Amino acid sequence: MKKLVLILLVLVPVFSYVQATVPVAAVPTNDPSSVAAPESVGPNFTMSPNPVTGSFFYIQLNFTETEYPNSFIHITNVLGQVVYTYELKHTDFVNGQVRIETADAKIDKGIYFVQIKSGDLTKTQKLAVR
């Protein structure tokens, strides 16, 4: 009996320590908008509406052609496959935005990642289409 008490006295504090210091695993969710976009740096932009519920969305360009010349928009699916590419034109910078038709981009309901690349610099944001 003394051995059992001694074992319990040793194991209970160890169990409490492990329980307090081991991180809890993330709880899976069925909400596709909970997918986090990879962190990145590069041309700053915003998208609206996001989530997309209609047939188009806008990408607002918060940078100039001089800051990020030869910029491209790439839309990838969650598997990393590029489904749409668009080279920004001078008129896009003048307008400050680009309108993307979901039919032209061949994107259906789901989660996508929108990247704007200029040289080695890339900014990525998550886009939900419902």
C-alpha cells in the first residue's frame, strides 16, 4: 500500500505539469473561411466583397506601378494550382482597382488564394467564394 501511495504522490504532480504545459490541438471546423492564408510581403491590396456572393469581385490596388512594376495577379486553389493569371495594366493602376469576373477566372464556390506578384515580392490573401 505504501508503494501505491508513493507512486501516486510522484505521478499526480507530473501529470498536472504535463497537462498544463502541453498545448491543446486545434479543433477541426467545417467552416471553409477558417483556412488561414500564408503570410507574405509585397504589393498591398484589398478585395471586396469577400466572401464573394455574386459573379464578380474587385481587387483594390493600394500601391503604384512605380513601386511594383510588372505585377501579376494569380489565383490559386487550396491545392496550390493556379486557376487564373492576369497581368496588371497601366489603366488598372490609374483606376486603382481590377474587376474580376468569377466566370472568366473559372472559380466556383470554395476557398482560393489571391496573390499579387512583382518580381520576387508577393502578397497573398484568402478569398472565399460562396
